[in-house]
Amino acid sequence: MKVYRTARGIILEHAAQFYPLSDEWDALINRDGLLAYLRTVAVGKGGIRFDETLLAPAVSQEVWAAGVTYSRSRSARIDEAQDAEGGTFYDRVYHAPRPELFYKASAFRVRASGQTIRIRRDARWSVPEPELALYINSRGVIIGYTIANDVSSRDIEGENPLYLPQAKIYDGACALGPAVLVSDAPLPPETPIELRITRDARVIFEGGTTLAQLKRTPEELVEYLYRETSFPLGCVLLTGTGVIPPDDFTLYSGDEVEISIPPIGTLRNTVA
């Protein structure tokens, strides 16, 4: 089952049928027995048209992220940080028991599928980072999954690891959507994550990975995040990227970025 946040309210999708929900977003994702509740809604008559403008699936939720969770990300971070002598930090955190976790965005900075994302004006090397995102309720339970684009300024982060917040946190640097797949079961390891970037109607990069390449389990990441930090209305946790364009690539205004994770869907954004 998938839930969409739209300009006219929340829409439930089940078995190719769409059902309007009267719930408020924050209350819905923190509801006890969420999946069972959605199943009761889906037994009614569906068939409403779904042509609404999508909103980002976050209202009061903070967005956090995990870093260096794929070997490809580890290699890229080591390479970009060589001049700053910070490469060993990324290698060590990849193998350490404690993961790298960092704050990514407030909900008002998050963009929906179909909206524009941004690159920093003072960056020379900007990339999209396609990621599976965990949707977690206030009790630390994973209630579903969505797709994330963790837009990053690799030159700023590579200059000094202490610049990570500036490389990661700015207006339009995070996109989520198009929906939240509500499930009480983990996604299978063979689930693909695909990235496609188009410029002037021409595909300039395509790449992919699978969840089998994720070094840490979602439950492990959530446990560390919730150890000493409370989220009264839940949060979203990005699980890291295993797809990185080559070092000579950077995003430009007008580029179209598509990230697909079945069965969630495709997150589509254009660079402003």
C-alpha cells in the first residue's frame, strides 16, 4: 500500500485503486496499527481519479541521513577527501560499529517529486545521491519506505570533512517521494535503486545498485539514530548511496534526475 501527500489531501493507493483519507499526515504515520487501518479503508469502493499535485511526504518530520553505507560511497569519499587528508575517516567509519548519521533537512526544505531541486551557487561539483529512505514513527518503528535524493556538493565536503553541513544542508538539497510504501516487511535485498540523468533530452548518466550492497541493516541505523534523540512526530532516515556519477560529472541547471525503486515508484526532479 502506498500513501501520497497531495495538495488536496492524503491519497491511499492499493491494487491500482485510489482512496481519499481524511487523516492529517503527522497523525497518520504515527497511528497504531497503521497497515491494518489502511486495509480497512481499502475494502471500500475505490476508483477515484488521481491527478493531484504531489507534496513532499513530510510535514513535521526531520530528515536525517546515513553516510558511507555502501562500498562505492566509501571509495568516492576517500578519493574526494585525499587533499584534505580526510580519507581515513571514511574508511574507518565504513568498518566501525557506529554508523555516520547526520541531519539533512527540515520538512520545509524538502522538495516533492515534480518540483525543482537546487545546487549551491558556490559549489563546482554537485551530484544527486539516490537513496532508499526509511519512514519511522515516533516509537522508532519503520512503518514504510520512500525514495530520496540527497543532493550534495562533493567539492565542498572534500575540501574539509567539517564542511559536511554546508555540502549537504541547503534549500532544495533534498527530495522525497513520490509516495510512502507502507509495509511491515523489509524490502528484499535484490530491490534495485536506479538513477537516470537527462540533459537536453539526452541521457548523460545511468547507474544502479541493489539493497544487497547496503552494509548496515535499516534496523541498525534506526537503533543508533533513536538512542539519545527523540522524534515526537517521527522522522525520515536516508540510508546512503551506492550510485555515484563519475568524477568529471556535475549537475547543471535544467538537468532532469529520475530515481526509481520498485515498488515505491520514481522520484523525478529538475535542477533549478
